[in-house]
Amino acid sequence: MKLSLPTLLILPLGLISSVSALAAASIEIRNKLSKYAIAVDTKNYDSLSNVFTSDADFTFPDSDPAKLVQYKGLPAIQVALAASLGNALTQHSITTTVVDFDGDCKANSTAYLVATYFGKGNLTGKVLTLFGTYKDEWTLGAGWKIKTRVLTGLPIIGDVAIFQQR
């Protein structure tokens, strides 16, 4: 049975402990989404082991946003993100998050992404912004972690030369 927090808030008082557990799990998942954004912006890819399972899958757009590329396993994800972001100055904002639980040990989340790249050198003052949606499947082991992530993108706005500057 799929449950979301707003649905649970109208349940009888006898289920308050379940509501509390789901609220705590939802907060943990939202915090992990934020930790992901901070990890990629600070280029601390080792800390992604706190966000992804060791056998996670991550699918995201290639340089051609219509083409998706899949990376399997945490080491491949870390290498792909490091190569994709390089030493670019970035700020990832993850917003409008919905978390749905499927039993005790599985959850799904959908969250919007706004990723901003800032120009350096001769591109100082220029900005490139990417918009997208993360669809994540979470599993509970030693805390909640992403098992599968798919990033779908919307149009890119700004100076694409910044992206080549990575």
C-alpha cells in the first residue's frame, strides 16, 4: 500500500507512532537529497556513499539532453559526476519534493532540480542553468539510500560555453 504523509495525518490516533516514523523517514530522505546537492557542489564525491547504495543506478542526460546515460554502482556514479561537473562552480537546488512510502523499507521521491553553473575566467558573470526532475527509488538499510535515480531534464538556459569550461 502506498502512503504519503498528508494521507496519514487523517488516520486515527492509534496510528500516531506510524505517522511519526514516516515523518522521520521523510525528513531523513529530504536531508539526503540536500546532502547530495552539497556533495556535488563541494566536489565531495566520497560522501555520496551516505546517499546512494553501493549498487545504485543513476541515469541522467548526456551532453545531448535527449540522450540518457546510465551508470551502475556507486564508484561509476562518483566518476561520472566528477567528470560531468569537473571543477565547475555550481549550485544545485533541490525543491518541490514528494516522498511516498511503499511498505516499511521502500520509498519513492520526486524532486525538482535547478542546477546553476557559474562562468570563470573570460566567462565570469555568465550563468548556465539546468532544470530537471529527480525520480528516486529509496531503500532502507543502514538509513535511507537511493537505489535508483533518474534525472530527466528540461531546456538549458544560458551560455553553454560554461558547460564546456568544466
